[in-house]
Amino acid sequence: MSTNGFTPTKFSSRRRFLKTAAGTAAGAMSGSLFGLGMSSTAFAETARPPLGTWPKGSQGDTVFVGLGAPLTGPYSPDGVDLKQGYELALDQINKGEGIGAHWDTMAGKKGVLGKKVIWDLGDTETDPNTAVQLMTRYIQQNNAVLISGGTSSSTSVALAKLGQRAKVLFFAGVSGSNATTDKDCQRYSFRSQNPAYMVGAALAPVLAEKIGKKMKAVYLVPDYTYGHSLADSTAKATEAVGWTTVQKVVCPVGASDYSPYLINIANSGADVFVNTCYSGDSVNSSKQAQEFGILKKMRMVVPNISPFQAKSLGPEIMGGVYGTLPFWWKMAEMNELAKIFVTTYEQRYGSKPRWAAHAGYLQMFLWAEAVNRAGTFYPPEIIKTLEKEKRMQTTLGEFYYRACDHQGIRGVPVVVGKRKDEMKGKDDYYHILHVTPGEKVSVPCSALQCKMGSYT
């Protein structure tokens, strides 16, 4: 969406306001503050010193949200998915529709605090530097009140740091690394996707039950924060139920030929091949693993299944594969709000939503709800509102952001891929075996390295 015409009005300084207030304080005060016809909320808004893009970014009839997703490169399929989730949510927020219509703070209201949300979405290219440049431009040129995006944890970590420096809220797009809400946590950053720790803790008991307790596992690990985080968390959780980690084979992100790494995996003597690659990398490595004959002698586990993995690989490869999904469209059969999301997404885009689309969709609604509940666009008040840990019913069931790390506490769906004869439709790729409660598999706050930055 074009941002042309986004011209916030000039704001009054605190000094000018106090001077005016002092001069009129002795006047008639009937039903108003200092005789100005100003509510106590408006007074508090004006009395605060400027912070980040506040109040410039929210003084007009619209507010601007800066979005980013990889529209090119190895993660581009998930970037397009994320983009569609964002756009559906923001259109519904402006119309007073979608899941927000079922929340008290948003029901019967259009926009956010009565303001229309406008936005632009740029290509982050799965590159942290590109993403930071993009969001910096949105902050400096468009006075963005929120930035959101990315489908890699390295990008999310970089954008979270930008949000903290600029004092502009950042809601992560797709990010599965523990670091995002652990050692690299930021006061101005929030994440709804379950991190690697939750994935491993939810998946390990199912693997022990379904595959066995005395298994040897070999890992294919993309060489960046997400890959190492997911492999380490899954290995630790499976070792706790009796598995042995034979080897972790590290590969570069965006590799086209996995044969040097798959040779080591094929010769590892493992029973289980754990593939922690993501998006197009996961698809390519899995196809090549099948060509190497690895999948004939080892079970494959994908701890965090990529949104388009089953469609790209088919039931011939994904049938019988265990893993987790942050969201699966069949959850619409269990949850009325999930049904609203799935139905409206399918009406708009002609396909079932994958979980990257859901991540973008839910994050926009959670932000809008928090702003409405806070009654202001002033970032510290929105953050403090979220830190109250209000339990909400969402597309995932109960959800809240934890105050100690700003991690979304939500259920983790554990799934297994359906074989072709089990599928009841072209998109019916998985059985949902269990939705593990988030509080059961979250890392304790006391074990975190998270040290939050300041509000101001």
C-alpha cells in the first residue's frame, strides 16, 4: 500500500502546553481540565515528552505500520505467506471485522483507537541488513508506530534491536530461535511463535512414544541462530527421554547441493534423521535425502515444519514425518476464532492458510488489541499493558505475552504427516496428535539470560 499522503500534524511541546494550562487554570473548569475541554487522558498524552515516533506518528487520522518479508530468496514462499496474513489482518482491523470483532476491546470499532491503519511492505531478502535499512526508512520517513516482519531469526533479532534503539514497537514475523526472547530479548519486541525450546519439549515425549526411547539421531543444521537453537533444543529434549545424538552436520543457509552433508548423515549409523533446515532449504535437503536413500533406512523428523513443506514434498516424503507446526488450518475444527481466520483467508486468497500467514495475522490483531486496551499509542504504556499478561482467547486458544521475556505463551501443535491414502483432500497433510499447553513447555523465567532494556 502506498504511503503517500501520510503527513502527521505538528504537535505542541510540553512547555507550550503547561504555559497555556497555567494561564487558564483559574478559568471555568466545568466538565473539562484547566478549562480547555481536555480529558485527563489527553492531558497526559500532551504532557509526556516525545519518544520515538510518538506523538508525531499518531496525531493524524491514520497511523502507519512498516512491514517486511522476504519476497525473493530461499525463504520467499513463506514471505509471501506472511505478507498475505498481514494484509488480511489490517484490512479487517480497519473494517472492524475478523477475530477482533470477538474481543471486548475491539468489538464494534474500526481501526485502532479510531484511526485507520495504513502500511507498506518491503522485501527483506532474508538479510538482516536489508531489513534494518527498510524499517529505518519506515521509522524516519513515515513515523511508523509499529514495525513487523522477517522470516529468519537473525532478521528478527536485528529488527528487535532497532525497535529498542528507536523506541518503536517491533512484533516478530517468523522467528523460531530461542535467542529472540532470551539472550537477545528487547523491551520493545514481542513474539507469538513458539521458540525452539518449546518445540523440543513438546515434541520429545511424542517421539519417544511413537518411534521409540532408545534411538540414535543425526541432525542437519543450517548455520545460523535458528538452526543451532532448534537442533540444540531438540537434542537436549530427546536425550532426556532416552535418545542419543550421534552427530550434528552443519550446512550453509541457501545451499543448492547437500550431498557433502548427506554423505556424513548416511554414514552416521543413526536411526533418525532430524532435519532442522527451513523453508526452501528444508524442501531441497529432504528431496536430496530421499535420493540418497537416507529416508529408506532412517525415520525423518522435522521439529519445526515449514509452511509449504508438505505441499512441496508431497505425502510420499512427508507421510509419517513427526514435527510441530505453530498453526495448522485444521485447528479451525477446534476453535471458532481459528475458523474465522481460515475461512476469511480462503475467501480472499483461494487457498488454505499456512502458519506464516497466521503469524502475521495474529500479531497484527494482538498489537491492535493492546493499543486499544492501553488507550494510547505511547509505546511504554502499550508495553506495560502487554506485560500484565492478560489471558486472551485467540486462534490458538489461550494466549498471553509473558512479562519476563515477551514470549507468547500458547499451545504447541504436534503433528505427523499423513500418507496419501489417509488424506481427505489436497491440503489435508497432517494429523494433529496433540496441542501441548505452552506453560507446560516454556523455559522458566529464572533460567533465561534475558535482560530487558528501558521503556524510555
